[in-house]
Amino acid sequence: MSFIWPSSFSSSKKNKNNHLSSIILFYIIIIIIIFICQIIDCEFQKCTPDFCRIQKCSDKSCKGDNKILFHNVTTCGCCNECVEELEENVDCVLEMKGIIPDTQCGPHLKCVRKTKNTYDVNAICRKISDIENENPNGEHGCEYENKRFDQNRFQMQTYSLRPECDQFGDYKIRQCKNGTLCQCVKQYKDDKTGKIKTRPIFGTDIYTNADKMNCLCSYQFENVNEKLREMIHSLNENKRWDLLPETEKYNQHYDIDPIFFIRCQSNGNFERYQSYGNYSYCIDEITGQVQDRPVLMEHASELPCYSHRYPFKRSDDSCISKYNNSVNEYYKLQNENGYNVVAFDLPNCDLDGTYAPIQCENNKCYCVNKQGKKYRGTIDGKRFDYGIDRNDQYFGSTQQCTCLRNKNLIRDIRKRDKITELFSKYQCDINGNYLPLQCSNTDCYCVNPITGYAILDERGSMQIALKTDLEQIHHLKCYQDYPDKKRLDKSID
């Protein structure tokens, strides 16, 4: 007599056997590891308070221009290690997890295999810019853009920014252009092109104050929000999003409001005087670390940093005060009067407590200065308040008001040159950004609407034309992509 087993039962029995085999294999591996450890007397290190006392650290000297002392990098952070920096074309050791090398490639160099064979262990220190140039479809970060700038130096040194790179080839968080401004930036990878780029973040100052600007406060704010977005993405990927209450889902869609973060200076540095709830305290302007203990607000004047307190706390018409008043009004309408509040525009405050560049009222968003006053200007011969419809697909979705804000700062520059004068005459668009086509006395060229710096095409050439050659100007990409050609034609005159 023969039996025909249902396929589902057969599959279930097979999966069960595989599962049992996996469990048995797992325990066999554990037994082998324990057996080996008993032979060689190994241990899984626990960092006890006494562990570092019995460790012998190297007493070798770490003096020399090509040597760097790394602090507390060994097991449990007991010892320092001296690492020698290698020069270009010198043999190096590829990174190995769990091992602290005694050498590494120097600034702007990277250790790469000598051949394209992935199993080749022979490596050499090479310039990061040379490595990126060899791969036309690579990420192409700061070193690559730096080299492209140098290749077009004659044109670019006036109209654009030479990127500043750190020793690892990444963009520095502060980028400066002599004659104009310094801007805090955040490096990111463009999803569409796969290239490494930067975007402006909070923190701007004139170029003569570059040495006083570190951008660490605004950079920390961006990193916190980045981690928050990663968490939200993780919730979506793991299908735990549906388990959250609707109110929680709503909150998860937004970054932390600057009003709830530690206070920064207008240049992106940490503000020394901080307050939270009913307490005040001082922090280090460079590191952001808390100095001494917090005190009650009534004793704030006793703090050594009290004289550095930010000005918005002293004014009833400040952004913070208006924000708090608006929130109180919202809850009064909703709770006390029983209204169903559908739309309510709160003031947008920046990390330094002043008004953010964009403020919205009803169906429009406007550009304002740090005191919250609307910018007013002349567009096409008519008075204009830079108010843009929220739903405008071109001007509304890209509005950042950087041109108006930057021109205010450039006016304050005392040490002026031809570059200062050029950028002070740049034209702003109807949304407060830079007009994508700018002209000097002789040329017209495409610029980034957010930064105002000239942009390069895919071949590495600046998009530029003689001011007298209208036909050539009309072939520029920024001219062709702009929705209002008449406005650009008027800007050329």
C-alpha cells in the first residue's frame, strides 16, 4: 500500500528538519569556541575599573610632523596610540576591523589596492581626487569638485566658490568665499545622481569673521534631525508604522523645531548662555559641553555667561515671544472656546531665536529679515513684497530667501573688493532666491538659485555667454528652464 503525502505537509516536515539541523549546528559551533578558548586561555574582555591598571601602554615618543597621537583607542580606552602618516605612492595597509594600524595615509590621500583585483592585499596611498577622476560614474565629492574648479580657475575664481575639503576628502562644514560670505553646510549624497554634494544649513557670516566660525551647533542640529529621519525610515521599513497612533504619525513627519533645540549663534556656533524650563546654564562655545551646574532662572545673572545671553529674550515682539503667544492662542481657541482649528500658522524661528527667512500667512509665504519685517523691493518696475503662493510648483517649492538675506550681510562688509561689489549687485528672484541668470559688465552666466555661485555643466564647463550675444544666452540651460523668459531678458539690460 502506498501513501501520497500532501505537499504542504512534506514541506512543513522538511522545514522542521532544517530548523533542527540549524539549532544543532549552532550548539556545535558554541562548544568548539569554548573548547578553543580553554586551550589558548582567551577571554571576552569586560572593561572593569581595574582593567587599565594592569595594562602596559607603549612609552614610545610620538614626536614628528608626520605623526599623530590618538587618545584612548585601545581596548577599554586604556592606552594612546601613535600613528605615522604616509606620503603619496607609499605602500599602506588596507583597513582591517578590530586592528589599530600604526600607519595611515596622510591628508587628502586614501589607501587603495594597487590592482583592480579585489583579493589583492597590496595597497598604496593615492590622492583622493585622482581616484575619483578615474571613475566617471563615482560619487565625486569635494576633492573632485576642487580639481574641477582649478581647471576652470580663470572663470570660476570670480563667480564661484572653491570647495574646502578636510583631510578625508569630505566637505568642511564651513565654506567661505573671499570677498563675500561664509556658510555652514551639510554634506549629503544626491539620490538622483549618486554624487556627493552640500546644502546650506543655518549659520552665515561675512568672510572676515571666518576664523570665529565653526558651525558645530547648527551641524549638531542637522545630525539630530538626520537620526530622527533614519528612525522614521526604519519604522516604515519594518512595518511598525501602522502600530503608531495617528497623532504620533503626524509628529513623526517633521524635524525638530529649532525653538526646542539648544540655542546657536547666527554664525552656527554654540550660544554660551542657555535656558531650559526654569533653569539657566553656560556651555562651551566651541564644544557645546555644559560648564558648571544649572541655576534657577531667578539667579541667572550670577552666571559668568549671562552677559552673552541672546537678545530675543529681552523683547516682547521677538520670534520666541510671538511663538509662545500664538501657541497659547491656539489652545485657547481649541480648548476654551471649543473651536475646531483646521489651519494655524505659527512663527518660524531660527536656531538663534530670531525670525526664520520664510514666514507664512494664509495662502502665501513671505521673505522676512531677522526682526520679522517683510522684505519689499521692485520687480519688473512694480513694488513687490516677495509673497509666493504656497502651492506654486516652481517658486513656492524652492523658496529660501537666501539672496535677500545674503545681500543684507554683504552690505556690512567693510573690506570690499571687486568680488564684493559683484555679488552686492546680484538680482533676487520673486521668491527671494537668486535669479538663476546673473550678469556682470561683460558676461551672463547660470548660478545656483540658493547659493548664488556659478554652476558647471556635466562636462565641467561654466555655463556662460557674452552679455551682447543674446542668442547664446538663450541657449543656456538656466534660461531655458526658467518659466518667465521676459523677466530674464529684462535682467540682462
